[in-house]
Amino acid sequence: MLARRDMLKWGSLAALLVASMQVSNAQAQETKTALFKVVTSKDEIIIGLTTDELKALGGTDAAAVAHALAQKGDMAVWQYNVHRGANGELQESPTARIGLIANSSLRVEPYSTTYAIVPHQ
């Protein structure tokens, strides 16, 4: 049977572990990158925006991105493509910082992928 002091020690350790997991989950959510497909009359481009970038645009969905692009006229974003990571696994990673110009035939859609998403700086 565990002594009361040992029970307190293990209980405190468990609480500390749970708290540290919650902090790391919160940090992961803050740096999450959302992908969007930008469709024009000529091509399609996959772009990534962090949670902070989306908040600065005034929303977290494709409509907010499209509205901000139409309102500003242009935006600088990271283009994403599929590449192999250091471990050989396929992943969506940033390849170039590009400029988007508002166009009447432009459409912005949410984009989902089965690959891991590498956040940009």
C-alpha cells in the first residue's frame, strides 16, 4: 500500500504532466497552418496561412481569405507543395513566398490533405 506522502507525490506529478500536455497542445494549435486552394482561370495554387495570419485577415475560413484579397487587391502568402521530408515521408511544405493579385475569376477553397503540414516561418 502506498503511503500518503507517495500518493501526494505521484498525484502532483500526474497533474504536472497533464498541465504540460495542455500547454503543448495550446502551442500546437497556435502555430497550426491552414491550407487553401486558390483557383484562377489559368491554374490552381495551394497556399498556407497560420492561425495568426488568418486572425489578421479577420476570419479563419476561405471566405475571409477571399474577402481580404479582394479588399486589399494583393497579398503575400506561402505556396505549398508536396515534398519528401527528412524521414522520407510525403508532406505539404512551403516552397516559395508568392504574391496573389485579386482577379474577377478568383476562387478560394479550403484544402485538405492526408500529408503532414510543415508550418512556415
